[in-house]
Amino acid sequence: RNTFTKSCDRFKMFLAALSFAYFAKALSGSYMKSTITQLERRFDIPSYLIGIIDGSFEIGNLLVIAFVSYFCAKLHRPKIIAVGCILMSFGTFLIAMPHFIIGRYKIETSIRSSVNSTNNLSPCPASSPESLRAGDRPSILPSRGCEKESSVSMWIYVLVGNILRGIGETPVQPLGISYIDDYAQSDNAALYIGCVQTISIIGPVFGYLLGSLCAKIYVDIGYVDMETITITPGDARWVGAWWLGYLIAGAITLMSAVPFWFLPKSLPMPVEKHDTNCTPEQTRFIKDSPGLKHIENHSFKHPFTEFVPTLKSLLGNPVYTIYLCVTIVQFNSLIGMVTYKPKYIEQHYGQSASKANFLMGMINIPAVALGMFSGGVVMKKYKLSIMGAAKFAFGTSLLGYFLSLLFFAMGCENAKVAGITVSYSGLGGLSYQEQSLISDCNSDCSCTSREWDPVCGENGITYVSPCLAGCNSSTGSGKNTVFNNCKCLAVANTQPGNLTASLGQCPHRDSCEKVFPYFLAMSVLSSFIISLGGTPGFMLCIKPELKSLALGIHTLATRTLAGIPAPIYFGAIIDTTCLKWGYKMCGGRGACRIYDTSAYRYL
């Protein structure tokens, strides 16, 4: 009896450790997605490159998952999971490293000299024939440090760190779930796995909340005087303390590795586990192939010789193959949505990165968790068969996608930006070109059309810079800077008014603010309905010696055909809707500053 009690205690310890490991990896993974726009702005890279960085986690899985799932199942699984957690933490710390070697973040601005002064300096330099012929002027001259900074792409550290995270995460799920399935009572195994999966959903909640908190904090907090920062968290140039969350997530992941070192390689096998036959109904759906019978009737002499026929046996299972194909299609849309949804909320509804992450963590993720839990309750209450569970999952997914179509009707118009979305007279339908930023009202100034330093005019129109707004003077300093005598405001003013402009983009109109709550409500409802059918895959009956491999191949296929390509091609498509690109200090295109929100919505 003492041996049985000790075995139960160790199994409970493993459950608790695995749940914490799931929480840690989910937290760091969701935090990565919450920093998408922060990384994009900090390293001045387009969305498709961010997609490559995000997909690099799946590349790390791809490198080792099939072999870890199959061969490591015969080794000391708890210690292998511990090594994976340590590798995950190291990769997470590596992602934060560029912050400590890249130097201070330099805000793209054309009014640096006037913002920090109370003098009435003119944002509109006098033009010369040479500058007019050139058509533009460099706003920030390349410095001596420019060549050094551009010689090494700091985002590569993030890429490599995310690959290491992917490699480290590989053994956690297949080895952890197979360990539970081997040493838990048959009646309780599904419950334990469901509990672990449910706890893992708490990780993204905290991950997005951590992302929301860090996005509020300026990237170089403690190293700069915040009074001199002229932008707010809602600005397209704002970069939060993205690195801080990675240090926290890395420390939590490192802590999750500790308990696994004290767990045994194996536990006493429950009595009923000696009978590994499937139920009659499950046997009708999944039949043993000749290849599998051949494997069962021979001793395992060499792992490499048995791997290929075992894999053929698994993929010869029609139900398992159909399940793979369906989840690959679903994961493509799901991963693309989860990766760029906070960015969509920022760009389309004018919300800050902090608020977008907060809403994802407090509204969307709990809806998914509640949906998965409710789906399990429904399947248990009505005792759905395997076919019934498959029909239930198909129906909920179809209904959820139909509801998602309503998002097309919940859009906002493009923000009014002079020379980009509207003409300087305030009329829409403008086809943006760089030359359209120059107008008669600012032709007397030697303005650059490359910078993004927006100001909001009293007429409700945003201008790319105070120079392009034709402003002749400025008063105040820092965030309180006001630009006066802005000639371009008079062009669009139907009534006489003050020709002043303030820092930052004009806020979205009230009509957009009214649509946003309906968008959130529909987003929660569709996420809940789609996630209702998220558990039927665990009902498949597969031979015990194939369970680790089946989970590994499923993860491998979904990440290879969905996890890697989806963020990349979604990001590339989003890049096509960019209206105004930023430019790096040393030349070259940087991150996007403003998107065509109408085109973005229909992608």
C-alpha cells in the first residue's frame, strides 16, 4: 500500500509539473505574438519578416519532433522534458538580448530641434532650388554609428531564440501526454489530459496581459527622460518594453524544469492497461494494418528499421489521416488570425498595442477556454460516439466561420491623412504616391516626404509632418508642442478657424468607436463556437506504442503546413495594404506606418 501511495504522489507531482510546463510554454508563446508590432517597429522590418520570425518556432519543432516523439518515448521522459524546458528558457532569454546591445531607440521625427525648446522655431525650413530639384531632403543624416548598427541584423537573435524555443518545446506535449496515458487509470486519463490542456490555456491569458503591461512601458525606460518623449503608446512609432516580458517568461520557464528532475522514469502500470484492445466501436474505425501486425509479432531489434513501417501503419489509418487534413486547414486560418489580430485591432480601430493585447487576454482567450471546456461537457453528457464527436466538431466550426463573415460589415473608414487617403482639400478617393504629399500649401518648405511625424490639425485631418502641414512656428515642448500658422489647414477648412496642429494622429471618428464593441462581441462568440469542437481528436484509439508517434506526427504536420507558412503569407498579404512605409536611419524601407484599413479588412 505504501508503494501504491508513493506512486500516486509521484504521478500527481508529474501532473502538476506538466501543467506548469504547459503554462510556461503557452505564456512565452502568447507573449511572442503580443510583441509582433513592437518587434516590427523596433527592428524596422515588414510584417512578412515578422511572420518568418514567428514561424521559426515551428521550424525548431520541425527539426526534431518526429524523432523526439518516437525514440525518446523509450528513454527517461521526465528528464527529457526538463532539458526541453531549460532550452526553451535559454531561447527566451536570447530573444531579449538585442535590447542590451542595439543601443537606444531613436524615434523617427523631423522636429527634434524644436520639440525640446520653448523657442518659436519653424518646422518649415526655407526651400532652395537645389532641394526642389531633388524633390526631397534627408531628415536625419547617417551617423558614424549607422554603419556599425546596420552591419548586424539584431532581429536574427530573435529568430534564433525562437528556433531554440521550438526545439525545447518539442518533448513537452508528446512525452508528457503519453506518460499520463501510460500510468493513469483508463477512466481518468482523458480527464487528466483535459485538465492539463485547460491549464495551458491560462498561459496565453497571462501572456497577453504581460504583453499589455510591457507595451505601456517605454522601451528605454530608466535610460531616457520621459519628458522628452513626444509620442504616446497609441503612436505608430511607439515601442514598449518588449524585452522585459521575455526575461520574465524565461525565468518562469526555467522554474518549470526543476520538478521533472526528481521524477522516475516509469511508474507502476495500472492493471487494466495490460489489455490494450480498443472498444468494438473504435475497432470499426481504426483497424490494425498488416504492417502493424508484423511489428507486433517481431521483437524490436533496431529503432530505425521499425520506424518506417510503424509510420506507414499510422498514416494508413483513414480516420487519423482525415483528422490531420481538417486540422491543417483550420490551423492555417487560426494561426494567421491569432498572430495578427492584435495588430488588426490597432490599425483598424485605432487602439494602442497595450489595449489590443489586454482585450486578447481578457476576452478572446477565456472564450476559447470556455468553449473547449463546454465542448467536453457536451460530449460527456450526451455520450457522443467518435462519429458523433466528429459531426459536432464539423458543425461548430462551420457555424463559427459563418459568424466570422459578419466581420466584413464591422469596418471603419480609412483615417483622413492629407496626401495619402485624402487630398489636402479634404476630398477622398486619392491614389497615394509619394509626390502627392507635396502641395501648394507646403511647396515653400523644404519638406521630406519620407518621414512619419504626424500632427493632427484643428480641421480633423492628419498631416504626415508639421512641415507638410505648412506650419511656420511652434510653441511649447515635448508632448505639449503646438504648431501654429499651418497653411495647409486653411485649404481644407470650410469655416474660419485656428490654423494650429498638435502632435500625433487624429483619433478615429465616433462611428468607428461605436462599431468596435460589436466587433469584440462577435469575435468572442465566434471563438467560443469554433472552440466547442476542439477535443474530438483525443477520442481516437491508437495502439499504445503508437500514441507518442501519433501526437508527434499530428503536431509536425500542423506546424509544417500551417504554423510555418501561415504567419509568413498572412504578413506578406498585410504588407500589400501598407500606404506609408517608414525609412531606416541608414536608408532602406522600414516598418509600415499606416495601412489601407478597408483593404486590410477584406484580406
